Amino acid sequence: MRFADIVGNGPVVKALAGMVDSGRVPHAVMLHENDGGGAFPLALAFLQYLYCSSRSGGDCCGVCPACNKISKLIHSDVHFVFPVVLSGSSASETSPSEPFLGDFRALALGNPRFSEHELYSALGFEGKNPVIAVAEANALLRSLSLHSLEGGYTSVVIYLPERMNAAASNKLLKMLEEPPAQTLFILITHAPERLLPTIVSRCQMFRVASPLVSAAASYDDGGVLASLMEALLSRDLSAALAAGDQMASLPSRESAKGFCRYAAEKFRRVFLVQQGLQQLAEGDSEAVAWAGRVNRQFPRKALEVLDRTVRRIDRNVNLKILFTDLVDRLYINI
């Protein structure tokens, strides 16, 4: 994963690259994303740039041994921690996530913007309550006590640190307070408010914007979204499905994703208006009008639906099926 592969988040990319270029890499970075918002590929691009032996032009080379290993998630000095369902003693010093690393790699390589639900589904944890337990922290402490195997940095990517139990949180805090030299922690969180404030305060925080909710480029949808919203608000499912057919007939998958980004930006503005922040809606009269007609949960639900649709467009799911499903979900939640 190279910085060139990252969609949007230019200021974050610039800041991360600048840390490496200046030799001032902090011991802990926190990437705050919406679920499935792209923090994991950003973390990989950061690591690849950090470890690359032939950086140039503000990006890694993508072909050196370090780049190759990180792109395959097999670099011996890069560790991944994620929530799992415990099967042994929580006091064990064996990493509970280690048996699931193969499935984790397969998911992350196939879909770097995976969601929390997709992770649990891939690991067989649906309907369960995965956690990051103290046994994970113990195993991590043992790994960090060893010297880097390939020289340079030892890095730890913790996906969903808010899933740590109290004992694991306290262990992590100790590591962040007294980090070994040339150790980098990257925490990817959906809910930093659920973490110990002392953990958050020891991290350099970046807000990672989903491509769906970053400012939409100028986009002419031909009035399709307005037609869809009028049908939804009128409870006319037939007309809404007809608008869905228009979306499915867009000329390419990229244009379909462009429509989703445009719609997501409109619904973000609806949310802002509903929160009393109309000045941030950029004078969008449609968003103002819709804000008074939809329930307050609708913008959030709509963004989740659109994000889900984009992920499935990337997986080559049939557009007719996708946009019919999108219409149905919006109709239910309007």
C-alpha cells in the first residue's frame, strides 16, 4: 500500500509523510475513522513509507523487500492486534489473536477497508463479543522486549483498541508511558471516547475522513437523488425503485461510486442542519429542506448504507442488485 493508493485525506498523508521525513515519528499515532472508513490502508501506507529503503517523492518505492513484506502483512517487525473471542485463560501469555492471523491477512488483503462486522464474520465471531484481553497485552509486552528482527522500528497496529478490557487497557497505557526505543503504536479506533483519556492523550490523533463523507467533487446526478428523496418522502416505493434503476444504469462502476459520494455529502449536510449547524451546509437548500422532513436517525443510516454499497461496488456485485437493496434500506429508514 502506497500513499498514492489512498483516496482523499491529503492533509493526513502529508503529516504522516512529514513525520518520517523529519525523523520525528511519535511513539503512538491514533487514527479515528468511521467503520470501514479507510484507516487500515492508511496505516499500511504509513508503515510502508517508514520502512521503505528507497523513499522518493513523498512515497515509498513499493518494490523493496520491506515494502513487499508490509504489503503482504508478513513483515516480522510489524504486529497486528485485533479483537477475538477468547478460548483459553485470559492470564495466558500466548497471543489470543495469533491463530486468526491467516484469516485476518486474507480479509485485509482482499478488502483493506473492511468493517468491524466483516472482520468478525471472516473470523467466525458473528453474534459473539470479541475483545482484546490482557493475554494479548502480555504477549505484546514479550514481543516488544525483544530486539527488532530486521533492524529499525518495531510497530504494532491495534485495530479497535476500545475493545480492550480494563486490564489490557492498563497494560497498554504502561507501554505508551514507557515505550521501548524505535517502537511505533498505531491505534485504529471508531470510538476514542471509549478509551482511557490517558491513552488518548499519549497519542497523536488524526481524524480519517471516509471517501464517502469528504467534500464531494462537482457532480451532476441529473436530479436522480432529488427524485429518489421525493419518492421516499412520499412513501412511493415504485417511484423510488425507478430512481434506483437510473442509478444502476450509470455508465461505469466509478460513476456509480461517484453518485454514492455525492449522495453521502448531501446527507452529511442534512445531518449538520439537523444538529443546528446550518452554516456548515454550504447554502444547500435541498439539504435544509430534507432536514426538516426526515427523522434524525436517517442521515447516519443513509451514510452506512452508502458506505456499504461502495464497498460492494468494489467487489463487482451487480449494480442492479446493489441499488435495489440501497433503495429498500433507505425506504425502511427514512
